[in-house]
Amino acid sequence: MKNKKYWLGAFLAFLVDFLTKIWALNYLELEEEFLINHAISIQRIWNESNILASVSFDIPNILFRFFWVSFAIILAFSIYWVSLQPSINEENIKTDFAKTGLFLIMSGIWGNCFDRIFRGEGVIDFIRLNFIENSIPIMNFADVFIYMGIFCIMIGWILIFKELIFLNLTNKKVA
């Protein structure tokens, strides 16, 4: 299997998310808050919102779960296909950033899809960011991995575009 380190990393990230949600479910009372420091506190909630929250009609539970299962499968095949694509250069850090980002996003989406499919009540969120005024974000590690993945992809894109612009400028000077 190509890109074993990425698949292993995605599995480990999913496992961290899964185990911390089990911990939160077993050891934190619903809505009870524990202050870690001024920046972060722990508070377990059931996040029932979803990407279909704006739909005004009721979606049968089986159809809703089918949507999430289908989404997870399509995502897995998409990431698998991308992971098989050769890098421009196997030692290229720019494509490594992008692939790392894709696999982090995949593990985060799998973690939240798992909750939606098997827990049914919603996603377990328990990390509150207190340094943001009127902190709305209560999240879990799956969300953290998704944000980290987006950040990695942005860094990869910046490095790739920087190189492409540099190559265009040097080619124009030669011509």
C-alpha cells in the first residue's frame, strides 16, 4: 500500500478522537464545565447540528444515516485515489503538506461521521476555547484535525504556488 505513513497517521488521529470521545462520554456530565486554564475548558455537549440543519423538513433517521455512511465511503475513496497519485518529487515537502492535510481532514471527518452513524444523538464535543470572546466553538479532536488539515493544505499550496511563480519569473528572464 502506497503512503503507509499517511494511512497510519489518519488511523491514529481517528483513534485519538474516538478514545477521547469515549472518555468524555464516560467521565464528563452533560453541560458540566471544568476550567483547565484561562484559554481552554472541558464541557461535554451533544452537537446535534449538521450540514443539513438548514433543511426545513424532517429527514427520516435511516435516510440521514445513509447520507453519512455514503459521505464517509465517497470521502475514503477520494482520499485513497489522491494518495495513489505520485508526488511531483517523492521528497517534495510541498506535496507532503498537502497529503498530510488531506489525511488529517479524512480522519476528522471519519471521527464525526462515526458519531453521526453509530451514536445517533449527534457528535460529542467537549473542548471549549475560552480565549475567544463569547466562545461558540466547543469541539472535539476530529474538528481539531480538520482545522489542522486545512492549515497544512494551505501551507502546501502557498509553497507550490511560490515555486511556480518563481519558475515563471526565471523562465521569462531566460527567454
